[in-house]
Amino acid sequence: MPIGTKLNIVVIFPKGYELTNFELLAEIVRKDLHWEEDWEGFEYGLKFMQIFEEDRQKLKQLLSTGGQPEEFINNP
């Protein structure tokens, strides 16, 4: 996918995340080659162009916890 491509994205999380799903509009702003053992592909950078503020805050919280629901972080 070339830089500048606009994507309609639906993000779905397991129910334990409070944020079960949301939709957003994003644009590809970066595209780099990416190599791993026995695999070659691309790594993309996205710019969120349209997302509800409540969903942005929840996504930010989820990413700051390393992908773990807050209930699991606070109650190991």
C-alpha cells in the first residue's frame, strides 16, 4: 500500500478491555521494509484522521498498559 492511502479501520478487542471495538479513518504516512528471521515485509506508520475522543483515550490507555486490560494490571 502506498503512502497517502486512506484506510477505514475497525479495531476489535476482547470483551475484558472495556473498549470492545471502534472504527477510525487513518492515512499511511510511513512505509519501511521490515525483516525478521525467515520473513520480509513492510512496517507501516498510520496517522489517525478521524476517531472519537473517548475511543482515542481508551486506545491510549490500552497501549500504555502494554496491551493488558487495566483489571489485569491492577489485580495480578
